[in-house]
Amino acid sequence: MTDTDDHRDEAGASWPARLHSLWLAAQDVRNVEDMALHVYGAMLGEDGVTAVTGTRWNGRELRYLRRATRESQSVTTTASQRAAATRREPPAADRGRAGGRPVVHVHDLAEPTPEFEPEAAVLREAGARYAMESRFRLGESDWGAFSVGLARRPDGAEDLAARLTQLSEVLVASNRRITESRAHEQRQVEDAFLAEASLQMDASLDAQETLARVARLAVPAVAEGCAVHLFGDDGALTPVASAHVAAAAQPWLAGLARDDLWFAERLHEVVRGREGTVLTGEDLAGSPFGPGTEGLGRAVLAVSVSPLRARGRALGTLTFVYHRGEEAVASPRLLDDLARRAALAIDTTTSYEQRRRHVEQLQRHLLPTALPEWPAAELCAAYEVADSSLEVGGDFYDAVIDHDGRLAVVIGDVCGRGAEAAAVTGLARHTLRTLLEDGTPPARALERLNTILIGQSTSRFVTAIAAVLAPETGGGCAVQVSAAGHPPPLVRRADGRVEEVQVAGLFLGVVAENELEPTSLVLAPGDSLVMFTDGLTEARSASGVFFEELLRDAVRDYAADPGGPAADLVARMSEFRATGSDDTAVLIAHVKGTR
């Protein structure tokens, strides 16, 4: 063997030049196997080298063997070679030193070499008499060996050992760069998936839709199957969503998530331990999954379970089933992050649903449970919430029969939304109901409410209309109406004409002295008194037109409809509305007689 600085290969390049080329190649290759081809070529140019081998190991188990001679290069690992190699492990001096200094060994191939199999057999077959082997760590349990077969005992063993060490270091550095590059690319892919997952899960405030999205978005992007369990009111984990890439397997997975005891025990273990787990191989013993089972479960080779926790509270679990084995299991980072985002989305939607139910309950208490039946007129009402902010609105209506048998109707609107608006709404509705039930005239009832609001020093003003209908002997009704800052009602006559009631007054709760003037009118049989809040008139189309411009036509079309005129009128407005976030209430009194 010639001196290192003077040695030249067939192309005339010195060893330092070849080593420099290898370091440059290490910056570009996409995998360590491709890098090995460059290294093999460099060593095959050395005097006396007949063949080169490279092996990669996972602990004591051989993953693959690659060999190269001057004539050919191939990758082979036979079953017998793999079985014979399972006893192999890194030398004690090198164990645990991931990326540490490579260790070089010299082997006499004329002697038995059990610690150097299967490379020894491959190099003997290529005509080698001696071998030099460099072992180096690539990761915690991942390591490799790079060996050269020699036709004769090397004269310059130290030089060749130095070159093997240098080439091993190139392989280690190349593997590190490739691993880091792949990890970076994988993180980018995971981050993109997690960002899309967040968008999908945050796209709906409906709890069931969110749960379904959590299951669907992960199949098949993360795994072949997914199940979501949440704690119910009774404290038990209950399956709430599941999905499988195979439509035929979806009922099977849903059934296991609901009924299987092994499944339930694993979920509770994860919740108690507060950390996710991946189950493979013997971990699946006794489960409905794995090769030892029958039916659809045979295809499942791994199961991951992650706890769902949000704001310091355990919500449930997120389970994935994998058909491709442990190597297909998503990274702990992805599983943990996805579970965290899913938990937050689920917590948000369930909290929203709970709050929505509370708001609905409160809203119902601010409206009458039923309208009274009155011989001379039919009543109908409709209410629509336009705002999705989960704040109680201030629109209200009511109807009572006073001690003289007259029908009193009222509709109003408290400015703003929320708890204070709800309190004022309840105060206004129940005050007017009590006063009108006692026979207080409409104008006087509104003035009394104004006095109460001023005394409460509330920051909310109220608009309202109160009307009292008294039946007349010849049919129809005499009506007395008073308004306080509220849109005037309309009268739809039996012949289809629509008239506006001329009534006006100042908001309630603004000034102490607020005297209101009543207006009187007569409703003939078949006529309708239509009262509404400003959510109806201020609804706006995409082109900027207010529904107020269409209101008279809508009242003419719907106010005499026997099916449900108030609901029809609100539905017409809702279809028209493109903008506008005010609630709408409609109350219609239709005088009985000819329609």
C-alpha cells in the first residue's frame, strides 16, 4: 500500500481529493444507501481490495446487506444470513455512542468469524483472505458496519484503517444530514396537516359536526381508522364519532368503540396516565386487533390512543388504528398536537352548545309560553334570532285578556344584547303584562313602564307598542294603540289593502316626562293588526335594499294566511336578508270573520 498523500486511483485523483469529493456528495444525496455507492467506489480503487460490504442494523437484528465488487454491485440479505446475524451487536467500547468515533476491526477470513457474519461469507465468496471492518453508530439502536475484503494481509493497515474511519465518518455525517432533512420535511408536512386540521375543526360551532370532522380529516391522512370517545354526564367514556377508510369496516369499528371491553380498558389507562400510547405486537394480545384475531381486525397491526385534554380537563380519547404496522404510526409530536387541537375544538363547540341551550332557555322565559285564545280574534307570533353571538336579544311580545274581557297585545325591543338587556326585557314585558291585565290603558301602561325604567337608572332604552282590542256588537273590534319609539304597526284589510297606523312617541327610559297619545282605529272582520320589531324592516339584501321596501307587499301576501302568517312573514324576510344582525319578532291579531 503506498503512502496516503501519494496514492492515486485509476483516474489519477489522490486520496484527499477523493475524500473531498465524498464530502461534497454527502451534501446532495437523498439517502444513505446512495451515499454508500460513492464510498464503495472510493474503496474499490484501493490496492488489494476485492470487495466491499455495508450492513445496517437495528440493535442486534440485521436490516440489510449491500455488497460491491469491481465487477458488480448488489443489495442482498438472505433469510439464512439474517437469522445468523441476529446475535450481532456493536462492540462494548462503542455501544451507546451515537455518532461516536468508528471502531475498526481486522478479521482473518481463514478462521471462523461468527462475530463478522454475514459479511465474512460474502467477502470469502469474492476471493478475500482478510477483511477490515469499521463499525459506527447512526442512532440510538441504529448502527452500521463498512467492510473491505483484501486478497492479502494489508501492509499499511494503519493507513487503510484511517481511510475506513474517514469514510465511516462521511457516512455518519451524511446520514445525520439526511435524517435531519427528512425530519424537517416531515415537520413541514405535519405542520401543514395540523393547520388544515385546525381550519376544518374550527369551521363549525356545531358539536356533532366538529366531532365528525375530527374523525374524517384523519382518515386516511393519519391512519386507516379513527374513533373519538368523550366523557358523558355519567362519567363514562362514550364513542361519539368514528371513521374508517373502508366503508364496510365503519360499522365494525363503531361497534368495537362502543362495546369492546379491551378497547374500553386501554382508553381508561391512557386517561389515567395522561400520556398517549402506541400498541403493537404483544401489546395487542387479547384485543380485537392483530394477526391472531378473526375478521376485519386481522388487518390492524398497530393502535395509538391519545388523551383529549383542554383547559386542564380530561374530555376523552382519540384512537387511531393502522393497517400498515408500527412504521406507519404518526410521530408522537403529530399525535399529541392533533389531540390537543381536537380537544380545544371539541371543548369550544361543546361549551358553545351548552351556552346556546342556556340562552335558549332564558330566551323562552322572556317570551310567553302560549298566546291566549280570544273569541273575536286569532293570534299568532314568530321570533327569529339573527345574531350568532350567543347573547340574549331584547325583542319581546305578549298578549293577555284583561278583567273586562278585552284583548291586550304588546310588542317591544330593548336596545342591545346580553344579560342587562335580558333583565330589562323581563322587567318591561312583565310590567306591561301586569298593567294591561289590570285594565290600564295602553298609553298609561307605557308611561308607567317609563317611570320604572327611569327609577332603575338603566342604560338601556326600550321601544314598545301596546294595543287593546274590544269586540264590537256588529262584528269587528275597536282598537286603542299607543307607541313609544317603535315602528308603527300595519293593518291589513280584508280586501288586501295595507295601511300604516299613525302612532308615535318617545323611547322609554330616556326622559322622565314622557306623555304618550293613543290612536284609535277599527278592525273589521277579516282585518289583521300586524306588529313587529325593527329587525323585520332593517333586514338588508346583498344589493343594499331594506326589507321595509317590500314589507307592505309581504304583509298583503301573508297576513291573512290561515296557516301561520307571522312565521311566513319572518321566513320571507329571512330569505331576503343578506346582512343585518337584529332579532325579529312579529305578532299578528286577525279579527275573525270573512277572510
